[in-house]
Amino acid sequence: MAKAFWTWLGRAPLVDEVDRRNARVIQLLLLFLAVTIPATLAVALVLAWPQLRGHPLPPGMLISLAMSLLIGACAAIGFVRVRRGALRGGVRLLLGALLGALLVNAAIHGFQKQLPDQLAQMLVLILAGLVLGRRALWVTFAVLLLTLGVGVGHDALAERADTSAQALFNVLPVLCSYLLVTLLLDRTTEALRESLRESNARGQRLQQEMHERERAQTQLIHAQKREITERMASGLAHDFNNILAVMSGFAAARHDDDLASDAQRIAQLEDSLAAVEASAERGMTIVRRLLRFSRRDAEHAERFDAAAAVEALQPMLRQLLEARIVLRCALPPAPAPIRFERSQFDLMLLNLASNSRDAIADRGHFDIAVSSAEGLTVIEVADDGHGMPAEVAAQVFEPFYSTKPAESGTGLGLAVVRDLVVRAGGQIQVHSRVGVGTRFRIVLPHAGAAPAQAVP
């Protein structure tokens, strides 16, 4: 019950961070004053009723009772305002009632009679400093000085002329205590608020840096896609040339006069049109895959079969690897489900294929093997190129590290690959031997599984 009530107090619709942190305590204080002040007055009146029966209440007591009820009413209204999101307004209302009551009591009873109980004075200073800030704190301090002056004036007028100096007794210690508390609150609350402002500023800078990093990562991935697309340009041109040649050949068949009947001509024309349609569909398929790969879309991870994705990517891989490199794929019969952004998965494999193409001087092989076991999907990419020494293999995933000439690469391809794998919850390892070749081992969790653990 208490925990639920505490949680309910924290649901006040407040925007300011400091107000949200103070909201629970302020609401408890307001509730306490709104309930205890009327209850205390009621109990006191019941107990004093036998002595007061038949006697009018003194004017001073009536005014004190009225001011106490005013404080309780303002506390109740202030609680309602806090629940509606106006914490500062509720506190200002309570402060106004408290300061008004102190001023009236000082005018009626004087300073010396209020001296034993300074709780209300300390309370208004604390509320003003912690909740409303420096300006309200010093305004409250000024009102307390006015209250002090009114009380001392009352005492001075009430004393006989020869003993009026007693009215100033304890004024200096009280004044110093007010000033000391105000200074401490001023410095403490300002330091806390400054610390909070600095913390919020650091959080905003960190969020901005994360946003800038994500934007730079997106731009880098798009640049890598463009680079891979440019490398595939010659293969695409060759493929489209073959498609256009087939379409042109079937279109030229309309001039064939060897057929005897119109029915045969119509049948041949239908076959030619069907072949042209098939060739055009093949060309459109290539264009669709290329556009899907190269366009800059918002990242959207999806669940798909890694083996099926590799199978669908084979035409683009062949265009990138050129005819001198044989592509070999070992794909499992069972699905290997992963969660990845599809175009980024294609980019990862095309980046690795591009590096292998550069590593194979003459003729060679590029192998992709997909396997699945124990909730993990393992993708192994290997070539029989010139390989790398151990010191080079240890740095291949570092951004801008490259052993190629400056005009041949930026050194970002493998860094992008590693980043994509890690963001998908996986791991990547490299094994290479000079003169033998290089093998990359990518381990990804199955879709819906936990992130991949280290695999030797």
C-alpha cells in the first residue's frame, strides 16, 4: 500500500527535472499541513471548550486561528495544483500563507513571544531555496526581515520607556541565523542546480554525438555500397549486353522467310516474344536487386534465411568476382534464420568478395559456406589468394588500415563488416596464411536467440 502510494505521488505531470525530484516530498509536506493543522485546531478547541464556554474568544486568538486555517487550506489547494503539474504554483501559495501568518503574528504578539519557535521561519527559507530558486529565497529573506522588524517594533511599543531596550534582545542572533541559513541554501541549491545543468548538458552532448555517429555510420555504409556497385559495373554491363543481344536476336527473327505458313510464323513470333519477355524479366530482376542494394533506406532489421540470401546474391557475386574467380557455395538444406538488415548483409558479403578478388592475382576460388548448429549460424568466407602475415591480419578490422595503394581503397571495408556483425549481436574472426589464403568466420545468433558467444 505504501509503495503504491509512493509511486502515485511520483506520477505528477511535471516537466522540470528538479521539480520531479522534489515532487514526492513536497506533496507529503502539503498533505501533512492540510490534514494536521485543522485536526490540531479541532482537538485544541474541544479540550479548551469548557473554559471558553460563555466567553468570547480574544481577537488575537481569532486571528491566529484564522491564519492557521488559511495555511491548511492553502496547503490543500497547493497539493491539488502539484497533482495538476504546477508544483511551483502550489509552493508559492503555501509560502504566501506562511509568510502572511508570520507577519500578522509578529504584529499581534511581537518578536519575543515568537522567538521559542522558529520552525516556520526555517521552513519558508528551505521551501523557497530548494523549490523556487535564488530569487524567491532572497525575497523570502527580505519578508522575514520585515517580520522581524514588525515584531521588534511591537515589543518596543509594549515595553515601558525605561526598559524598551529589552525588545532588541536576541535580535542579532536571530538575524544572523536567518542570514546564515539563507546563504547556505543559496550556495547549496545553486551548486546542485549547476551540477544538474552540467549533467543534462553532458547527456545532450552524448546524445548528439551518438546521433552524429549513427549518421556517419549510415553515410559510410552508403559509400561502401556505391563503391561495390562501381566495382560491379563492368559485370553488369556485360550481363546487360548479353540480355540485349538475346532480345535483338529474337526481334530479328521476324524477318525470317523460311516458314511456309502464317501459323508457323505466328507460333515463332509467340516463342520469340516469350523469350524476349524472359530476357527482359532477367534484366529487371538485376536492376531491382541493384537498386535495393544501393539505395539509402532507414535501417530495418528483418528475419531471413542466411543460406537463401547467399543463394540469391550469387549473380551479383559472380559479376563482382569476374570470370577468372570461381564462386563455390556450400549451403545447408535446413534454414539458417538470422536477424539482419538485408542490404547490409549483402554489403558484408560483397565487401569480403571484393577483398578476395583483389587478393587473387590470377585465377582462384572464392568459397562461401553456411552452417547452423546450437542456435548459431556460421558463415565462412574463404579464398586462395596471397594471404596475410599475422601482423597484418591483427589490424585488418581497424578503420583506415589498408595495405593497398591509396587509390585502390580507403581501408574501411572490413571495419564496416565488423561493425555490422557486432551490431547484429555476432562475432567475426580472420585466419590467414601467406601463400595459402584467407578465411573469415562470422558467427551470428539465430533470429530470436541470445547474442553469439565466442566460438573458436
